[in-house]
Amino acid sequence: MNFLKTFLEQYGMTLLYAVLTAIAGYFGTQMKRILEKYVTDRTKRSIVEGCVKAVEQLYNGMQGEEKKQKAIESISAMLSEKNISISPPEMEMLIESVVAEFNTKFKTK
């Protein structure tokens, strides 16, 4: 018992600092991971919106599926430039979401 008391007196604060540093490091990495996901998702959404708007303006004479293909090409190029990966289903969902949002805005005006 005396050994434990002596050990804690000498190294107790050092151990406490080490444990607190480990806990803070863990929470810091978890917060970074959450923040990166949030920023990546916002970047994806922003790029999809911009590309859909641009395709709508630039390729006005094209039909829907051709415009969608141009948007997919543009989105893929811009995201790969930023080293952000996106799955085809996720891209399809984002494009459809943005198009539906645009259609809703234009119908109400």
C-alpha cells in the first residue's frame, strides 16, 4: 500500500496529464472527422448546384438526359480536382435533388 501511495505521489500528475491528453486527442480526431464529412458534403452539394446551373445555361438546347450527362462529367471533373470521391448513386441523388429544387422555385414564380 505504501508503494502505491509513493508511486501516485511521484507520478500521479504525470499519469493524469497523459490520460487527459489521450482523451483530448481522441475527441479532437473525432471532431475533425465529423467536420471533414460536413465540409465534404457541403462542397459536393455546392459543386452539384453550380454545375447544374451552368449546364442549364450553357446547354439550353439539349434534352434532359444529355444535360444530365454533361452535369455528371462536370461534377466528376471538379470533385476529382479537389480529391473528393463521390459514388454514382450519390451523384444521381444530388443532381435530382437540385433539379427538383430548381423546378419548385421556377413553378412558384
